Amino acid sequence: MSTPIGVFDSGLGGLTVMRSLIDLVPEEPIVYFGDTGRFPYGPKPAEEVLRYAIEIGDLLVDRGARLLVVACNSAAAAALDALQDRLPVPVVGVIEPGVRAARRATRNGRIGVIGTIGTVASGAYRRVAEDLAGDVELTCVACPGFVEFVEAGDVDSEQVHVLAERLLAPLLAADVDTLVLGCTHYPLLARTIGDVMGREVVLVSSADETAFAVRELLGVERVGAEPPACASPAPSPAPSPAPHRFLTSGDVMTFRHLGARFLGPEVEEVEAWSWS
Ligand code: DGL
């Protein structure tokens, strides 16, 4: 069996990226770390998030990860370069894939980005957009409170809706036609966000784009491969699902319960991790 892909987030949000990875490369085992004991990252100073990201990167490489996915925008904004410099394995973030997808989706050139306070304040989306999509107009809005609702298992209550109406108002005013969900927790709020923004606005989750980037890196891109020259080759057996591992620095039962709800039946055993 191959060594795993390491995936981490401040909590449960990175499971949206893990879902896309499982769907796209089902034969790859994944070790997931949710730092729920130190969540949320968004309001914390960048240096603190950088320190956490380095600790988790080291841990996952120790656990055999042959590639690391920073499935957290706040951590990617604070630590992607440092992790790429430090670790002996390829490190993939979620910001660049999201911008690429939004650039393809927009028709009027006005793109919204929502994220945590840390992600928006870092200017990471603006920098990447200047490099990859210099011709678009970006409106970035921080959405404090969204992540806390998700971690509490509340994705569609009246309270979330009211908060979304208030926080997303500047994006409606800016007439964006595409909205990047610049926090991996936000796809879990897609229904609420979509209700507020309206049907015409395309919601972009970086999860799928990130999974495509990972597949390319793994060199398992098979689409378009030439069929063998011999006639009627036997169909190859479907790959069996890979075993996955989950670690959390927070409450194991909560992680297992909400993890199974947000990711699916893949969440079984969850290992408790203590930073002390
Ligand atoms: N999923 C993390 C992100 O993408 C949430 C950050 C937080 O813990 O505040 O930014």
C-alpha cells in the first residue's frame, strides 16, 4: 500500500478538500489532522498560525505523508511558503487553485472572495489574483463567525442566515458574479451562502481544484491515456477504497460525529492528539 497524503485544517473544514480527494483519487490513503483543540485559526496572529502549521506539517511527515495538502486558507496564507521550504515533500495549498477556478467561471470580471479575518488581512488572494488573473476586480470580505457555526454543527439555522445576509451585503453591492469560498469550512454553508447571493452567482470551492492539482502531482493522471494496442483488453478492476486515518487535537467524539456528517462513512476511528 502506498504512503498517505497528509491533509490538515484548523478543524473540520479541510474535510471538504478530503472529500474531493477521495472522489478523485480513491486509491490514495489519507491521514487527516484537524487541529480542533486550537481552532479557530482565522482571528489568530499570522506568526502563531505559522507555528501551528509547521508543527502539523512535521507531524504528518513523521506519520509518513509523501505529500501535504494545506486544506486551510488561513494556514496557507500564513505558512505555505515556509512549509514548502522546510518539508522534504511537495506541499499544496488551496488559494491558487481557487483563484484559477474563479478566473474561469467569471463572466463580468468581478470576483468576490470570502475568508477568515487572517486570510483576508494577509492579502494572499490579492497577490495570487494579480499573478494569475490580473484583469479581474476582486472584492474580499472577512466572515468572522461562519467557522464557529460549522464547528458547532450548525450550517443552516436562522442565525447563520442572518449573519450571512449581513456579511455578504458588500459582495451583492459589488455585483460579483463569482464568489470564492476562501475558507474550507464555507462549502458546508453553501446552501445558506447561495440563498443570500442568489442563483446567478457561481460559488467556487477550491476543494475540487486542489484535488486536481494533487492528482497531477501524484502523476496518476489517466484521462486521455492511450488504450493498449491489443484488441479487447480485459477491464481493469475498480481500485479498492484506501484506508484513511484521522487525528484531532480536540474532542474525539465531536470530531467523529461531525466528521461523519460532513465527510461520510470514511470517518471511523479518530485518534486523539495532544500538543503538550
Ligand atoms: N478552514 C479554515 C480556513 O480555510 C478555517 C480557519 C479558522 O480556523 O478560522 O481558513
